[in-house]
Amino acid sequence: MRHMNKVKTLNKKKSHRRALFQNLANALFDHESIKTTSPKAMELKKVADKLITLAKRKDMHAMRLAFSILRNKEIVRKLFTDIGERYTATSGGYTRVLKIGSRKGDNAPMAIVELTHKKEKEEKKEKAEKKKAKPKAEKKEKPVKKEKAAKEKTEKTETKEKKPRKKTVKKEVAAETKE
């Protein structure tokens, strides 16, 4: 029977496991995508989903519970202000685990854990909309900048040509002394 075996131990003691998932969760919420081994990723998914569910509640008690797990004020603030707001309409499935094969050194199965609603995707959509809305007059300004850059390059090359090279001067002086 599998009584009291809900959590995979990952061959670590409870304190080590807690610290491991604290660090992995902090990295996940900070970078929104991390690469780790598959067993760790599967267990991290459970921890991260619980924390995002807490963030959706947006009350002080939930914030303190999240802080007791993460122990990082900036990450908790980001979790409750930014990440929690993205998932208000979603009920579950906040993270995904993508298996990417084996690690080269020890053949450990690797996976990528990422948030389903990434901030990058939202920013790309906004940038694409802005590009479509730009008038053609703004695009004509870029060649002017290129012309200025070309003029600056020619000025720099002219100043370089005016200065004589040290090697040629030394050779000329050595030739004069021999005569």
C-alpha cells in the first residue's frame, strides 16, 4: 500500500526538498520558463500551480502563505501583481512541462517548465499591432539616420588618413640615418 506517499521524495530529505522547490519556483516566476530534470519538473508543476492559485485570491493571508514558501519579497510581489492577474479567468493549467530529451552528461531526462500565459507573447502582440498602425512617414526617417552615420564614418576615415603611421616614420628615419 502507498499510504503517506503522496509526494515523490527525489531521494532528498524534507528540508532539502523544500529548499529545492523554493529555488525552482523563484526561478520559474522570475524567468517564466526554466529547464530542469523531468521528475523535478513534475513536482514543481504542483507547487507552482498552488502558488498561482494563492495569487489569484489577492488577500493578505494568501500573500503571507506564498511568502512562507518563496521567501523572496520581489518574487511574491510579481506573483501577486503580474502573474496572478494574467490567470484570473483561467481555472487550472497555469504551467506546462515540455520534455526535451536526455542530458548529454548523465542521460537524465530533461524538461522545460513554463507558464502558459507568458508576458513575452502579450508584448509581441502589442508590438505587432503598433507596427501595423505606423504611418509611412515615420519609416522615411531611418534613411536620414543612415546618411548621418555614413558621413561620420567618412570623417573618421579622413582623420585616420591624416595621421602618419608610426612604423613608416621609423623606417623613414632609419633610412635617413643610413645615408
